[in-house]
Amino acid sequence: MKGQMRIHYDEEGDYLTIFVGESKPNYGEDVSDYITLFKDSETGDVVGIGILNFKDRSKDLHQIKLDLPIDIGLFVKK
């Protein structure tokens, strides 16, 4: 995978965001009640993911196992 991964966790909102690659204008598309995919505004490529109620879904954050609703390969430029 090319590009830097940026991870941010908002503890007050219990919201995790993960972005890959350089920062670009993007928009969010809700794919479930708690998952948002962020897409490049120009190309529509997936550039990030947001997970609501992240901490509530895992009792031990050191043992996180989370099935993402996307293939991480979508982040790779061909």
C-alpha cells in the first residue's frame, strides 16, 4: 500500500477515522449506521473510513479485531 496512513480517534465522540494517502478534498458516504466511507471528490476513490461508537465495540483496544466493510485493496492505486 502506498501513502501515509493517518489515524485519529475522537474520544468524546467515540469516532475513529483512518485516511490513506495525501490529504485531498473528500466527501463522506454512510454505508451503515456507524460506518462512513470517505471518497475523493474528483475521482470517487475511497480515501478513508470513519467508525462511530468505535470504543463501545471493543472492550480491550489492544485486542481490536474489526471486520471493515471494504477491501483495503481499494486504497491502492493501480
